[in-house]
Amino acid sequence: MQATTFWALSALFLLLQIALVGWLLRQRRALLPGSREAAVVQTELVWTLVPAALVVALALMAAGLGRASWSRPRLVDAPARVEARGLP
Amino acid sequence: MNPPNPAPTLSAAAHEPATAPASLARDLLELTKPRITTMAVISVAAGYTLGSRGPVALALAGAVLCAATLLASGASALNQWLESETDQWMTRTASRPLPQGRLASSVALGFGVLLVASGLVLMTMAGGALAASIGLVTVALYVLAYTPLKRTTPLCTVIGAVPGALPPLMGWAAGAGSLTAEAWLLFAILFLWQMPHFLAIAWLYRDDYARAGQPMLPVVDPSGAATARQAVLYAAALLPVSLLPSVLGIAREPYFAVALVSGVALLVASLRMGLTRSMADARLLLRVSILYLPVLLGTMVWARQPF
């Protein structure tokens, strides 16, 4: 349940992110280059892309991709069932 | 942007240096921004506890927190020393010791350098070289990058959020001796949290910032639309990221519920401010964000999974 909630909220955030970036890009095209409004849109684009980079990097780490090193075994990595075998 | 008029609270008694030891002590304390320092030390404590293997050694933890207090206080003093001129144009900061002339500029500089230097020495001894290096980077970014950039670009907030998010990393390094992915997760939480928190402050004091010639986002975008969008966006990013300690097994189940509820509260407060852009809702967002961090970090420490 926890992992599902995390992935669902991450997906929602990314949808919001994509919508905002698309809207900002359209705004930028419509504005006069070099104008004050265009500068504000440019600034907001940078603001907008920073959390996306963070969330994507953390999602990759959480999914076990990349080279992140965890200091303890992750619960998600733990085997679901441990078999005990006696000596033959 | 040139400041047109000084802040109205600038007293006529300005530029009379303080002599009484009690008032000097009060002014020096004010130079350390005690509330911001407390918040930074809380996040160092959280990082230290979460990074430590086994039970926390109280004497060592105390020394690390002392060092963190010295570093945060010193950085604040140096920040006020650098901003003594612009502080006099802002109602919020005009009563500080330097713009009021209650402290000599050289005293503030010396005090700040002394605090940072002693903090670095103590952090090296108690927390190790890695933690001290992170402390040095934090102070350098705050004083030499964020503070001067406040006068030139609204992106200073994003850059300033980096030293703002480094304290738990310093605590983790002091407790664990190295930086692992969990430490960066704490960094990400602190980084994202600062945006709705700071944007609420910037919206509340936008006239002050404009008067001081500091182009914060609400100053360059007076409609507040960009401020509102960014506060909501960062709160929306913080929500899933704050759940990760539970998802990844760093904190036990109760943390998940607390993170979810407090994250939704922060998002709702950001949405409210975004929709109304009223001072009352900006104040509400500020209060929620101030409560959010200690609640989240406290629960994370309380519910931490032992190594």
C-alpha cells in the first residue's frame, strides 16, 4: 500500500509538472523575447524543472536503479520467504 | 532596483553604539537568528540520529549539535553583516542591531568568523572531517552565494535552498561517518520543504523585498501567479518524497501516516494561498510549514528502523 501510494503521488506530481512545463513553454513562445514577462517565465521554468529532477532521481534510487548505496538492507529487497534447509 | 525610502521603523536613536553588557549580549544573540538556527540544529539532530548505528552517544551528539549551533549562528551573523545596508530598507529587518547602529560592523564580522571557525573545529573533532567539510560548504554557499545573489536574481531562492538542506546531511555524516542514499533523501525533503515555506514569507514581505531591491519571485511577478504555482508544485513534489523513508524501510509504519497527513496539509495550505493570494492564507501556509518540519523529522526519528 505504501509503495503504491508513493508511485501514484509521484505520477500525479509528474503529470502536474508536465502540464506546467508545457504551459510555460507556450507562454514563452507567445511573449516578446527580452521582455520582463519573458524573463519571469524563463525563471519559472528553471524553478519548475528543479523538483522534477529531484523526484526522478529519488524515484530511480527507490526503484534500485542507479548507483545509490544504502546503508542498510532495504525492506523492498528483503526476500518474501526464507527457506530453511537441514544438512543432508 | 534602487531602494526608494528607508523602512518606516528605522528609529531616530540609530547609530548609537550599545554599551551595556546585557544589551550587547542581546544584540549578539539577535545576530545569530535564533529561530533559523534552532530549525537548522533540529535537522542536524535528525540526520545524526538517523545516521547513527545503534544507540546515540549523548556526549558526542551534544558536541555535534553545539558545533552545528556555532556554524548556523556564525553563518547568520555573517549574513547580517553582508546585508546590513539592505536590512535598513525592510520593515522586517530594520530593527536588527546593525541597521540600527547598535553594533559596529567589525564586531559583527569578527563574531561571525569566530563562531564559524570554532564550529568547524568542534565539528571536526566531534563529527569528523566529512561533517566539518559539509558545514564549511553550507556556510560558504549561504554567505558567499545565496546572500549576494539575493540582489540579482529570483533564482537565489533555489540556490539558497541548497545550504538550507545541507544540515541533516552534516548530521548524518557526523553520525554515520559517510553519506548514503538515505542522507540525500533527507536533503531532498529539506530542499523541497523550503520553497512553500519561503514563498509564503516572500509573499508576505514582498513590499519589503521590493524596497530593499531584492528581486524575489513575488517582486518580479507582482500578480503572485508564479509564486502560487511554485508553492503548490514544490508541496506536491514533497508529498511523495516525504513518504520514501517509510517505503524504503528507514522509518516504521506510523511515519507513513504522519508524513501523508502533514504533506496533504502543506499541499492544501499552498493551494489555498495560491487560490486567494491573501495575506491571511500566506500566514497560514507559513504556520503550517513551520509546524511541518519538526513534526516530520521528529516522527521519522521516533519511528526509525534500527540498523
